[in-house]
Amino acid sequence: MTERPFRRAFRLTFGGRRRIEREMDEEVAFHLQARIDQLVQRGLSPEAARAEALRRFGSLDDARRRLHASATHKERHMHSRERIDALRRDCRQTLRSLRRSPGFVIVTVLTLAIGIGANSAVFGLVSAVLLRTPPYADPSRLVMLWQRLPAIGEGRFGASPPEYVDYRERNRVFSGIAGYSNLDLDLTGDGAPERLQAARVTSTLFPTLGVKPLLGRAFLPGEDRPGGAKAVVLSYGLWQRRFGGDAAVLGRVMRLDEQSYTVVGVMPRGFEFPWQGTPLSDRAELWIPMAFTPAELKARAESYDVRMVARLRPGATMAQARADIDRIVAEMRHEHPDIYAGNVQTQATVEALVSDASESVRPLLLTLLGAVGFVLLIACANVANLLLARAVARQRETAVRRALGASAGQVVRNALIEALLLAGAGGAAGLALAYSIVSLIRSLGPATIPGLTQAHIDARVLAFTACLALVTALVCGLAPALRSTRQDAQDALKQGGRLAGGGRERHRLRGALVVLEAASAMVLLVGAGLLIHSFVRVLMVPPGFDPDGVVIARTTFDRNRYPSDEQRRVAEHAIIDRLASLPGVTAVGLTTHIPLADERQIGFRVEGRDPNEYHWAANALVGDDYFRAMRIQLRRGRTFSAQDTPDAPAAAVINETMAREYWPNSDPVGRIVLWGDRKLTIVGVVGDVRVSALDAPVQPTIYNSVFQVASGASHFAVFVVRTSAAAPATMVGAIRQAIWTVDRGLPVFGGTTLRDVVSRSLAARRFVVWLLAGFAVTALALAVVGLYGVLSYSVVQRTPELGVRMALGARPGDVSRLVVRSGLRLAGAGIIIGTFAAAGAGMAIARLLFGVRPLDPVTYLTAAIALLGISLLASYAPARRASRLDPVIALRAE
């Protein structure tokens, strides 16, 4: 007679407790007697030894507690060892099982490596560009101050010197505020002349950033005032490159723009300022003091060259900073109503330094991050399908284990261990792939994306990869593991593997995974198609000039080396004559700014209209033959000639956009625009030129003669040489030598073809297009592999059914069409779902598109046809194999 459960539990609980207590009392007595014997051997009498042992041993209850704690610890330790041993056995068993299926392991690991590697690589880019931290003290408290003129469409520029002083002296929320501006300096003297990117900064800059020099000191307060000492602080890179890292560089004199500067400091490795990506700023290699002259301190709202960086006081918020800046702007307007009048109503804003610097590239990288997320989703679906198929193939083995006493938890644990091992191997392989992708992107990626050259696989990316591999293992391994526990062991043993896995539920799950893969691939194909279509549209935009056969070379005519405009003009004419005499040269132009590479704007008014209405136009100072060298078409009037001398009335040539905007119904030739105190007479109209980018709107543009008008930009010179040479780039060396024959001290840099300039202007867009296209192709390949695998496995499962069909008269073509229809049905469902998802993705990347709507039907139809065609090819091999089945063999298997 069997024992009742309640009585058995009572016996085990209470009877066992009394037995344990008896055994514990016996063990206490044993330890007490052993302690007494030790004390007696040391010379104590038996009575004294017993008393001492009882005193040290404590009460019987204390002894029991100590022994119980010791026993519990030993028991826990034993259980931990048992669990570890069990885990080791499971791992060894899983490894033996995987070793018997090398093809499955290779395919799974490679699939995971593609998904994890692509995600890790793109996360490395995002980490380097969007998550990188400036090397400043507490950078989250640093902000950029910008001014804007919303009435005339100017959204971001710096301040004039007196405006900067107002912000610095009147604010209540900043612990420090500094001004800076970019400039280029000619380094002459020791070695070849070199053009360096530099920055003029106030003495408050380095304290505001909270950074101290590696060597020497920063600028002193008196050095940023007129007449102050000419000091220079070097970047770590320039110190290493030009001075070999010599610690004795402090105190050395450098010739910058023909003036002597004393090196007073060297900044630490990794220090950058301006922070790369900050609007309107270029990273500097050295810094010199910004000293405002008395005239500059009176020139309010005439130039906006001073950019401002500030540090918030402890406890101050961005909202408080914006409110305080608005207060200062209101005070300036009240005090200077004659300046801030008409549409020159200055406003100001405050933006966080880090977010402001990365804002322009954020949409690009987030698009890539979303794309690789879909690639990983497809990879996970593929691996889940493989694991499901493996679980079906091993369900008899699982049933035997369950019949021999294995619990459902043990089955799930083994499946998860297998998924973890595969994901770990895939993560390791993916990390190696990520290293290769990041290295390739770092070497081929555009320099216009800030931080891209610093992208690498760091601890943050390693942690991301580890988490990604763990989540992938759980996602891919949990569903097959749970499904394995639901299989009835007796049914599995009875079937003996003949129809294993033929259940409709399993087939539906694998089909759903294929639909998910197809939908994800559709999203990526549409996204890549929209960007490629947009890129093609950008390439079709006429730049307004002919870049083929043109070479450019840059130089500068330093004011100290060429103190008068006449000296500069003589040298420029001499260089143009030397360049024109080179073999194959058909035209030589001169300008201060090249389209798609340089930007300059000037404010102007139209004579005869409201004097308070200011407008903005792109501007360049050009030579007489510039338009012919660039092949910019003359639409009306004339271009510049030798008659436009400094003594003649100032002439201007405008573009068609400006003519249409300001004189829509009349001839602009002969009209006058006012540029400061200059009167510019319009003498001609030329074709529109894309100045800032091919995908940006054409701006009103004013050209001036570089030989007639002197301005702050006139010491920059870009020589435009049109040549008939088959390889224009080979002319760069000859152009450099021709310039040096006029003046060996002129720095010559930026030698390249105009075609390369156009190409570089599209580098960021091209970079994203090709990466996204690569991910789309990868996703398509993974989806096709998944569809092929499901159809192939389906043919194996349905072998008896297909044999019956063929025995009953079905022709091979009928069987082939049956399999192909199954594949196309899955692909079609994925295309339909993916189309709706792609519509949302298209709206998300709308700001990256040019000339293409997010719901462009041609792109959607092309993506659907491509995916359907590839799916048809993936279905062909399983369908062909099904059509060749022998009905007799198939029925015999049944």
C-alpha cells in the first residue's frame, strides 16, 4: 500500500528534523570531547580542561547554530559545485552535438557575424561622431552663442566686437565667455612655406574650456589687447609634425604672415578647438590672441566674425541662459535704435556645444543605424529558422531524454547554451568584421563628417557587441527551446522521425519568420532606392560651370608681405601671365572663393528702396577671365575687363537668381546696389552657379573685380587654370612652380581638379548611399537564403505528400509550381507588409532626399520587382528538386 502524500511529507519534515538534531548533538559531544583531550595534553587537569572547553565552546544551542551554519555552507557549496558540474556537462554535450553538424555551425555563425558585425561597426561610427565627448572640463556646461536675423533669412552667425563685449560684460548666467574666429596663416622661415589653419581667441578661451597646456602657459589677459605681445599656442599635432616634439620649443619665434610670434604653450594630445563639426568653424592647428582695435570696438553690426563659446554657472539652465541673452539683446536694441532698425533686428540663441556640433550629421548616422538594425533582424530570423529546423530534426533525441527523466528546464537550458555558444562565436566573428568595416570607412569616408577619422572599436563598442550577442542568443534560442518542451514524448517516439516537424504550427512559425525577413529587406531596398534615386537627381543638377579640364591652386598674399593693393595686383597679373604660358592652358581665371568649396556672404541694399532693408548675397572677387575659365555663361551686359580699375566706378556682375528676385520686370544692368559705403553698378548678368551645394537652392550672387575692389578677402587667391591636357591633375606641379617663379615665399596649397571639388561636395551623401545600398544588398541576400532554406526543408518534410500527388497523376511541373507558389506567397506577404513599413521609413529620411518624394512609386515598384524576382530564383532550386522526386521512393519512405 502506498504511503499517503501528507503523511510522507510530515515524516520527511518532522521526523527528519529530530534525526538531524540527534546527529547534531552527537557531533557536538564529539567536538567537545576532542577539545578537552587537547587541553589535558597541554597539562590541564580533566576538571579544568572540561570547564575551559565548556567556556570556549559556549552553550549547546550556540554549538548547534555554529554546526548548522557550517553544514548549510557546506551544503550550499556542494550544490554550487553540482550546478557548475552540470553546466560543464551540458556545455560539453552541446559542443559534441555542434561538432557533429559543422555545416549548421558555419552558416549560423556567419549569419550572426554579418548582423552583429554590421551593427557594431555602425555603432562605432555613431559613438565616434554623436557620442564623443570634447576634451574639455565638464563639456555638458559649455554652450555656443549665435546671433540671427530672421527677417532676412540669416539663421546663424557670430557677433561684432562690441556685441561680444556686451554679452561678456552684461550676462548673469555664464562663469566664462570667450570669443574666437578662424583664419589661415602663412608659416614661413624654417622649411618650406606652409598654410596653417589657425584661430584668433580671447584670453578667456582656455579657462572657459577648463583645459591647461601640456607645456608652457595659455594667453595672459593683456595679450588680447591692442599692442599686446604676439604669442602663439601650438596644437600637439603641429608641435610633433613641425618641431619634432622638441620640449625646447617654448620661447621659439615663428614667422606667421610675416610677423614674429613667440611660442608660449603646447596643448595636450587630443585637444581640439573649435570642436570639429561646430558650424562656421574649422579645427585649428595653432591659436593666437584676438585683439580688438579701438575702431573695431566701435563697429557695431558691421561684421559678425566673433563666434562665442560660454560656460554656464553652476545651477544655471539653458532656459535661463536664453532668457538672459534675450534681455541683453533687448538692451542693445534700446541703446542703438539707429543700428538695429528695419529688417536688421538681431536675435540671439544658445545651443549646447556637443549637440550643436553633431546636428548636421545626426540624420545620416541614425539612418545607417536603423538600416543595420533591419540587417540584424533578418539575421536573427534566419538563425531562429535554423534552430527551429534543428530542433525538429532532434525532437526524437529530445523525446528520449525526456523519457529518461530530463526535465523541461534541462531541455531549455541545453537549447539556450547552444544559442549562447553560437551567438558568442558569431559575436567574435562579427567583431573581427566590425574592425574591418570601421578601418575601411575610416580610410575611405568623407572628411566632412566630424569625428569619422577617430572612429574605432573601443570599450563602449565591445560592451555593445557583447550585449547584442547575448540578446541575439535569447531571441534566437528561446522560441525553439520552448517549443521543444511542448512536444509529447510518446508521440515523438511513435513517429520515429518519419514526419517529424511536419506540424502546421511549426511550418507557420518558419513561414512567419521568412515574411519578416522579406518585409525587412523591402524596407531597406526602398530606403536605399530612394537615396540612390535622390543621389542621381543631385548628379543631374547643373553646377552652373564646367568642371572638366580645370585645375585650381590656392595661395595667399599676406598683408605684411604685400602691404599695398597695387603690389598684390602686380604679382597676381604676373602669375596669370606665367600660368597662361604653360603648354595646353587655354584660360586662366582668378577668384577668392571657389563654388562648392568656399562660401562668403555680404550684406547689401538696393538704391532707391527702403534704406533700412538689408539683404544678403553670396560674393566672390574674381579676375577678368574668371567666367571664361569656369565657362559660366554671360546672359546680359558684360563681365569684368581692364577698364575696371580702382579709379573707375565700382562694377558688379550678378547672377540670374538675383536679377529675377530684385528686378523681375526690368533690366538690372545699370542699377546700383550699396555694399557698406560702396556703390556697385551692375554691368552684367551671368548664369546661376551652385555655391554651397548641388542640392541647395541657388543664392543671389554678386561678383566684384578682384583688381578693383579691396576687401578682407582679397588676399586669398585661387587660380583657375583650364587646360586641354588629357589628365589635368598632372598640371598641379607645373602650376606650383609657375607661381613660385614670381614669388618663392608664397605658400601654394589645395592643388586639385575642379572635378574633385565637385566630387568632395557630394562625399557625405555618396558615403551614406553606398553604405545603405551595401546593407540593403546584404539584407536581400540573407532574406533569400532564409527563403531558400525554408522551402528546401519544406520539400524534405512534404516528400511523402509530394510522392502521393505524383502517384495520383500530378506532373513534375505541377509539383514545381506548388513549391514556387509557396515561396512567392511568403515573399508577397513580406512585400506587402514591408511596403507599409517602408512608407514610414521614407518619411523619416525625407530630409535626406532631393528631388524625390518619400512615396515615390517608381522606387517602391522597382524594390518589389527586385525582391520578387530574387525570391523566384530562390524558389527554383527546391522546386526543381521536388519535381525530380521518385514517387516509389517517396511512398516507401512513408
